[in-house]
Amino acid sequence: MANEFTDDDDALLSELGIEVEQKKHAARTPREERIIAGFEDIQKFVAEHGRPPRHSVDGDIFERLYAVRLDRIRELPEARNLLADLDHENLAAGAEVAESAEDLDDDAILAELGIEVEQSPITELKHVRSAAEKKAAEDVANRQKCEDFETFRPLFEKVQRELDQGDRETRPFELKAEIQKGRFFIVEGQKAYVAEMGEATLTDQGRTDARLRVIFDNGTESNMLMRSLQRALNKDDAGRRITDPVAGPLFSDTANEGDDTTGTIYVLRSKSDHPIVAANRDLVHKIGVTTLSVEKRIAGAQLQPTFLMAAVEIVATYELYNINQTRLENLIHRIFDSARLDIQIPDRFGRPVKAREWFLVPLFVINEAVEKIRNGTIKNFVYDPNSAALVERNL
């Protein structure tokens, strides 16, 4: 049986003038080259740290990227053979790493950490899509008409009212555990309601999943998997969870022991020479809420489009305790939405910007609204520009 030549044998034969026929390697596809390049980065990490990369929330950003990449490689059926000659540490065939970043690709991890990184085409595996990812995309796309949508329409309308009133908020989607029966999300620009959730199952990788019935506010539905909805929300830059209604008072106007969250409703007038502002100086007001001092909030007003690129004067403030700033501001803006000023101001670079927090409303009505906020009766009122008064709204 013939012995195989080693590299040293080849060198010796070469010095003796004997040519050795070299093994020919088949040309690799760009996809295979990307897999190998990504795997070599992981090997460098292992050589430096003496262990595979981990999905640690406190770990280095690149370690988390390599951990996700290793997961991806292990899921590729062709990777084991492709990397057989390189995988001296038996990484590609190793056990699954922790589930904490199970569905996050490189971009998703960076987005969660608020970091934008321009990736090198040598090290990214963005175009390597697993079968599970392709199935997730199909699940999102394959929607059908919801035959009993009229049953769900009032739920969507109620959620929208609660968002307008500040009883609900939208927050970035974070965890698979947030997907539960009865919850609302925003995905691909549409509200989605999880109407049904089947029994939890385990995937081949030992991860939990469940079949959902998801109703969308455009009258369609999908029987997608929980992991499919999760991936769709992670990949959608505007993907959001709609929070549940918050029980209890919006805020109190007296301090209780332990209350250290204070805030201020402020009312400003602009010194802008914009024709609309100049003609209605006593009626044009900016109404906002801040947990800072108002003086700090308006510092540099003349440089900010939200302040109409002009100095402002403080005409009223109302200090409050135990507030939720976002909910309170949404509520105030909902009350005065009919009097919202449609005004556009060029910023410092000449780009047009719409200022959204200015209203054509007299100060005495703002005072009345704040009083109704304090006594808890404001939810039934809106501002009527024709009568310049707060009126009960039709629910």
C-alpha cells in the first residue's frame, strides 16, 4: 500500500529534481468562500481565547457576532464537509450554544445594541439563509382573507383609541417571550393581533415554538409560527410591540412619600417672525412635557426646528408628580389635535421640517385642560376650534 507524501517529502523530492503532481482543488463558489472566511474568523477567536464564542449579553459585540455565525454554520447541511479539513477544533459539529441570541443575525444584534457597523463582504454571512428563515418569510407573506374580521375590528379600533389617549405605547420588540395570545404588534406597517396560540413544541434544535393565528388590521390573517413572527419583527426596523393598557392614575398633582419622578407641562410662545405666528402670537402655543427643568428644555431654541428656529417665552408651567411623560404628552396632543398648527420650518441646513407640537389654542383653555387632567375627567373631552372650548367627545 503506497504511503501518502507529507509536505516534508514534497520538499525533499523537489530538491532532488523530482516533480510531484499536486492535488487539484475544485473551485469554490462565492457562497462557500464566505462560509470559510466567516469560519476562519471564529477560529481566530478560539485561538485567542481558548474557547468558542458565547451568546453573553455582557460579552464583547464581536464575540456575540461570532457566536451567531457559528450557530448559522452548524445549521448549514453542507458546512461540515466543506470545513472538514479546516475544523481542527471540531467547532462545526459541536453542541448548540446558548439560546439567548437564537434568532438574531449580525445586523439584529448590532441594532439591539444601537451600533451601526459597516460589515466587510469577506466576513459577513448575510446572504446565507437557512431553511427556517426562508420558511419564516413565506409565513409572513402567505396571508389570507380573515372571514370573521368583523369580530376583531372593534379590538383594533379600541387599541388605536388607547394609543391616541396614551393608555398604550409602542416599544421596540425585544424577546420571543413577548409573543403571547391577546397581544398586539406592529409589523410591516400593520397592527397584528395574536388571536390564538397552539401548544408549545420543540424544534430540532431544542427551541420552543408554537403555531399562531395572527389577525392583521387590513382584514387578513396568517397561521404562522411564533418564530416566524419573531423573525419578522426583528428584521423590520419599525417592528414594535403595543403595550398592554396601564392601570391606575396617569399621575398625581401632589407628592407622596417615595415619589421622585416629577415632570412639568410647559406652554411656550414663539418669537418667530413666521407670518402665521406673527399674526396669531397670543394664540400659537407649544405644549409639551419634560422631566428636566423647562429652562434646560428650551436652551438653544433658536437652533431647533421643534421651536421654530426662534427664541421662545415661557407663559405657563404646571408641576406634577408620579407622571408617565410619554402617556401624558400623547394625551395632551390628542386633546388639541384639531387645533394642531400645520407649519413647516427650514432647519439650519435649509431642509424643511414639520413642527408638530404647536397649537392654535388660547391659554385659558390649556389651563382648563390641565385642571381636567388633574381631576381625572379629561379622557372624555376634546378641543373644539369653532367654539374655542373643551367639549365632550363622542365615543
